[in-house]
Amino acid sequence: MVNADPLLRSALSAPPAAEHGLDALTLGRRIRELRTTRRMTLDSLAAAIDRAPSQVSMIENGNREPRLSMLRTIAIALGTTVDDLLKPEAPSERAALEIAVERAQRGAVFTALGLAKIRVSRATSDETLQTILTLHHEIERLHRERAATPEEARRANAQLRATMRARDNYFPELEEQALELLTAVGHSGGPVSHQVVADMATHLGYSLHYVGDLPHSTRSVTDKRNGRIYLPTAQSASRDSRTPILQAFASLLCGHDEPGNYAEFLRQRVETNYLTAAILLPEKDTVRLLTEAKNLRRISMEDLRDAFSVSYETAAHRFTNLATARLGIPVHFMKVHESGTIIKAYENDSVRFPSDALGAVEGTTVCRSWTARTVFDVPDRFSPWYQYTDTPSGTFWCTSRIEKAKEGEYSVSVGVPFDHVKWFRGRETTNRAVSRCPDESCCRRAPNDLATRWAGQSWPAARTPTSLLAALPTGTFPGVDQTEVYQFLESHSPTH
Ligand SMILES: [Zn+2]
């Protein structure tokens, strides 16, 4: 069965190059197949549609996309319909193979090698084509693996943040999908219960299975063949047990395919997390609650968290989706490790995050005076922490809270420019700080008196962070052991 090859599979389902959804290669192949079964020559078809034979040849080779009017003429000449010509699947298995090889040879990786294309003729056997295709697949895989450098990841991350910023971190199509799912199971507001989550699974045609041997590089594994979602029996107490299930639903709903590169992997992750949050905190209910709070001038992340029974991080992050698009409030969000390292960041309020030469924010260190850092020094971990911070790009008000995780403590912060603090609970705080970062003298360099006393008189042995030297996880799903996943599915599958 030729369809077993993953590259071929992706080639067959690859999005067509043309903007109007036309796949020139498949279309050309279908026209040629129909022409030959009708025993027409290139010349006779050309004559029938009043075009030069060379033009027909270009179309059949997928080098030109005919306009719709010409497509109609071709359809009539071949005794078929335009719809039939435009069918997305290859006309035969052999054609699928040939198209996949052609597509691979037109791909960026092959083109970059500067090699002459292999001409596929009728005499080329299926085995030869399959071998060529497998080689292409392997080269692309190696290429992907080599490209998965921290630099690529950081670039991809920076680009993704720019996209999110341009859309105010609001994705109406994902809100729509969340609404559809919630409506389908008759959810009428309030926190999404486990029963609602179970109903969603049924609605999507999946059953939930809790197992003790889930591959540890995964949070869940979806068996699309048997309609099963596997989840761990042991859940970390600090995690919301609904989240991994909803994330699995989200991937299904978004129609995610195996990611082709790191950027796509990151984009899929953003979509999954967005949709998950949009289900847990439905747009309509959340906007209603936030609008009421805004009118009363007491917007609070804690209230949002409590109203929907989600984690503080989920509530704070969800706030960034709706703050600008639905409430007209620019906002920034940060998740910062106790070491000061930024794990996640988003802004559309012109707060200036530290960044490296590639424009990446994650992994850089945040100013010691920012709320995201000062909150670690506050002994009271129960009350929300508020602070005004004067920065070179203006005064911002932020609220922050610490959450514990396996790797240590994290602060999760939401902030707005001074002009918008009037809508928030906590605006009356007297906590105030000044940050001059990125000026080194702000907090990156030791104060002069200390420096003169200790410079040259100390030798700290650096603890090498494990993440610094570790290679970026590789593989189609970065960090996931595919063998482990397949073996797992095999052992749990109801149909051996
Ligand atoms: Zn600083």
C-alpha cells in the first residue's frame, strides 16, 4: 500500500500552492489521465479548447493553473465536470506516487541542492518511485532535525509573538470553535464541569481512558483509529485535570497534522492552549463578567480565576485574549521563573521586555524592580501583589501571583499602562518601583561601593543550568519518543 509513506501522505494532503485552493499538480495529472483514457492526443485536446499544445502540456505538468473559464472548456472537451477535475485526491495510486515525487522535487530542500530533477516516465517502476520518495523523506527529516536549533526556536518564538501582538492575542475563529463545542453539549454558563468535558468527548466520538503507563514525554495520547484519548491516572495535584483532556480535543478540532517544523509546532501549541482556555472561560460569560467588573472599576484576575475554577495562570492568560479586543485595554503578561528568567511573555501595551539579538524574550532575565520579580520577596503569598513601576517606556501597573511547580516557583503577572489602571482592583497600592533597564546600571551591574570592595576578591562557581547545554528536543513532536508512543498505542489498542 503506497499510502503508508508519511511523506506521501503529507504530500497528498498538502495544501495546494494556489491561492484559490487549486492543486495544479493533481489537476494536471487528472486532465492527462482523462485525455489518455479518451484516446485524445495533446494536439487534439489543444484543438478542442482552442489553445496551443504547449499550453496544455504546461497545465498537465502542473506548471500552470488554468483560469476557471478555461477549466470549464477543458471539462467539456473531456466530457466531465469542473468539480470532477478539481477533486483533491490523485486519480490513481500510481499518480499519487508520481505527484508526491514531483512535489518533493519542487520542494525547498531539493531545490537548494541544485540537482537535476529525475524525470519520471511510465517505465519508472513503483519501487523506484517509492525509494526516491523515501530518500526525500529522510533528507527532509535530517534537515528538520538539524534546523531545530535553539536559534531557530528563538526566532520562531519571536515571530509568533509578533503575530499574536498584531491580532491583540484574540482569535475569533477559535472563539467560534469553543462556542460550537460548548453549545453542542448544552453548556449554559459557569465553570465547565467534568461531566461537561465527558459529554464533549462523546460528542467528538472519543472515549477517555485513564492509564498508568502513559509515555512520560506526553500529557495525553490520542488514538484516532479507535477514537480513544489516553490520560494519566496519576495527576499532579497542582494541575487542572480538565486541561490535558481539553488540549487533546483542541488538537482534534484544530485539525492539527504532524508539525513540519518548530514554528508550526509552536503555532499548534498556541492554538491548542487558546482553544482550551476559550472552552474553560467561554467568551460570552467571561466578557460579561469582565465588563461588569470594568464598570465597577474592580477587574481582578483572582475573581476571574474563582468564577471559572481555573488556575491563576489560565485566568491571567485568558484575560490577555479579551482585554484589548473586547474591553479596549492594552495589556502585558509574563510568566517568570524564580531565577528571573522569562518563560512566557506577551504585550501589546508597549512595555519593553528584555530581548536578545534575535528578538526573543523567553529565556532572558527580567529587571529586578519589575513586579514579576519583586513579588518573590513578598512574604504574604495569599493576597494579590500590586505595584506601579516607572520604566523608560512609561509607568505600568501590574498584579502578580506566585505559583509553585516541579521546577520551582513562578510568578504570573498581568500589567497595564498607567492610563488603564482605573479599571482594576488594586490601583490604590502604594507599592512603587523604578526600573531603568535596559540601562546596565539599573540592576545588571553591581552598585559601585559593593563592586570596589569585592571585584577581584570573589570566585563564584557557576551552577550550569541543565537547559543551557541540552540540545533542543528533536523529532516531529519535539521531545516526544515516537517509538514509545506507538508501542503504547499497540499495547492498549482494542483491535490487534
Ligand atoms: Zn533593572
